[in-house]
Amino acid sequence: MKVKLTLEYDGTDFAGWQVQPKQRTVQGTLEDALYRLTGHTVSVEGAGRTDAGAHALGQVASLSLTTSIPALKLAVALNSILPEDVKVLWSEQVPDSFHARFSATGKVYRYVLLLRYGPSPILRHRAWQIGTKVDVEGMAEALPLFVGTHDFKAFCASDSSVTTTVRTINDVKLKREGDTLAVEFNGNGFLYRMVRNMVGALVAVGKCRATAADISQALTSGRRPLAFTTAPAHGLYLVAVEYNPFAAIDKLDL
Amino acid sequence: MKVKLTLEYDGTDFAGWQVQPKQRTVQGTLEDALYRLTGHTVSVEGAGRTDAGAHALGQVASLSLTTSIPALKLAVALNSILPEDVKVLWSEQVPDSFHARFSATGKVYRYVLLLRYGPSPILRHRAWQIGTKVDVEGMAEALPLFVGTHDFKAFCASDSSVTTTVRTINDVKLKREGDTLAVEFNGNGFLYRMVRNMVGALVAVGKCRATAADISQALTSGRRPLAFTTAPAHGLYLVAVEYNPFAAIDKLDL
């Protein structure tokens, strides 16, 4: 039986999603919980490999189970074992062909900036504090430059090994609320560190260290200007992963 | 020199504001930092003695300093010593008669509820998760009952030793945003656990375990129905403390 899990986690105390030796990772924590629950070694595939410190409001994972536990009850069973910084929001049976990463048709990422002078204890692990001298209008004007199909080579980490760096951003949003500024990207796929690099470029524009034209040029040239830093992971949230509706799901005997 | 500090803290890892033997408290942490900075024992008075786990966005503290450090630079100096879960947002010189608690003319408290089925890793230390079956309209109708001058005896912890339990609530607000519901109280003073008890009563109404009439009756009778629980501390935020404008502040040589 193939199962889809929707997960929320606070990434602060995790060394990211992906299993690494002697590190506390989200994937490893989930696989440990599944082993305790089922007595079997279960591999979990995540839709997005979030970095150390990055959070998820709707990460999706897929796994195969041979046990008799109903898929819909798996969430409650796993939550009784999982630590309080990662929980299953929803569990459901899906067609055997489903794969959290390969079946995904889109993802939504949010990045939260804190526009304040001085540190914030409450948001210290939740937002990137960038001061108050920020040209929010300039950022709002530059943000739509990312929309569309582009070669995002300039915005992907150099150690990335992918066949193509072309991706499509369908929509972007900017929402100011008090002293926080949330930037949201909805796209068909994201390269390694792409969101953090796009946000780094936007903040460079907001701090007048770069212009919107530099973003346009980076998108056409594939070269990243030195002024574009990489935003830290702790402001990043994987909000949702999108899939095509399951044509086969009506046939499942839930 | 009398100094006023405005503080933000994440109450999760503190045993509340007030100094207690062998416990990590906000007051104790501040006094330690002041000792390290000045070499003197400095007593700090807080405007509100927040409970273990409760947060502050704008707690106010007062203290007397004999050192030559300019009051306005104290925030930066203290922040270099303080741990990351408590920081000074602002420091300023005030008249010698100023006292964080006794000079306060009002306070604003916020309580955040999470209306969701299942736990939230991101908000686990920031909001009280009360499920989805909540009559928000019923709560919104009951909330204004607290406005005005009342004897809040039914909403204060039994171990409280105050001369009068009469307080005035000037204003209340209810703000829904996604699956969070923030309740805000602006009043001239609050009894021990009063906000947590008012929120407990509101949630009892929201969960149809009590009615708005029960709140009215508790305000007149001074007796608290069993259905009114005390909301947990981790959803509570001391947002701001209000003072009369300092008439003398113009004369200070800042």
C-alpha cells in the first residue's frame, strides 16, 4: 500500500530533511517512527529536501507499507511516536505509482523577512532580520521578474547536479504585515537553494546594493552578481506541494 | 539614573519573569547581564510578572544605574550579553520617580488560539491548540462582556493576594487569520492569571460548554463555573505597557 503523508515541522533542531549519518534529520526521525510502529524498515521519499533550519507547513512524503494499519489512521499513530517538532497533518492511501517528489507538479515556498532594527527573540528561528532601511516598493517591483519560464542557473547553488536549470515560476506574492514581509513563490520546481538565492537577490535590491536590472541580467546571463547573497535557511517555509488529482483514487477501498 | 527597558522574550525556556531560586527567569537573566556589564548588583522591576512559558513583545522594566553608560546605548550593550531568547528593544532615561509596575497606566495582552485538528510543530510554544469545532461567532459575542469596570474575582487565581479585584478593561479585539484566532485585552491592570482565565471562559463558550450568560454571571457573582478552565501560558503575550507621557522627560539631558 502506498501512503502519502503531509507534514509540518519546525526545522530549527533538524539538520534538514535528508538522512545523514549521526545527524538528526526529518527523514531519519520519520523512518525511526515508522520502524517503531511497524517493526519494518520503511523508506520515506520527501517532495522537497529542505535545508537545515528550514521549516515546512506542508511537506509531502510517500512510503510503501505492508502492515494492516489503515492509511487514514497512520497520522494519529505516527504522531503518538514523533517528537513535537515534526507531526503528520494528514495521511492517505494513494495509487502505487505515486511518488512524493516525481509526481509533484508544483510547490509553494514562503520566505519571511523581519524589517526591524534589533533582534527578535520570538522570531529568531522563523524569519530573517534585515533591518528597517529597506525599499519594499523596489522589492515589490523586482519580484515579478522571476515569474515565467527562465534559466535559473544564476540562482542555483554551484554544487547542484541537475540536467536542466530551466524552471517555471507561476506566481509570486508579497505580503507585508506589521514588521514582517512574506515573499511567496509558486513554481513547477525549484533548484537547490533557488528560493534562498532569489530572496537574497530581492533583499540586495531592497537594500539598494543591486537593482531590478541586475536580476533581469542574472536571469539572462546565468551569472550571479556578488551583491546577491543567499538568504539564511531559517526564514524559509515549504508551504505546499501540488499534485494532479488522482484519477485512480476513487477505486481505492478506503 | 533611572532607566526604562522595553523587552521582547520567548518565554518557552524561562520559568517566568520573577526571580526564583535555581530557576532560569527573565528577571534573573537580565540582572545577571547587568551585573556583567556594570560590575554592580542591579535590581530590575518588571511591569508584569509573566508566567512560565508566557511571552512578551513589549514587557517594560525599570532599574537604577550609577554607571556612565548612556541610557540609549544600554540596549545594544545588554543585547551583546543577553541570550537570544530575551532582548532589549529600546532603552531610555526616565524621571527618577518612574517605576515599571507602579507607573503603568495600562497593559495590552494578546492570547493566540490555534483552531486546528492535530498538533502544530511551528506554533507548539506559541498558541493554544483547541481544535476546529469552535463557535467563533459565539466567542466574538461574549468577548465584549469583559469590557468596562468589573469585579474580576471569578477570573483571578485563588492564591492571589490583592486589596481589590476590581479592574477596568478598556477594549477587546478578536482577529482571525487562517487557523489562528488572536484575542486582545487592553486594560488598566490585570489580576494574577486574569487573561488566561478570561480566555479559558471564552474557549468554554466557543466549545459550547458554557454560555455568554455564564460569563455575565461570573462577573456579578464572583464565582467561576467549573467549565471555565485556565488557558495555558504558552499562548499568552504581554504586548505593551502604557504610561502617561513623561512631563519631565524634556528636561533630561539625553
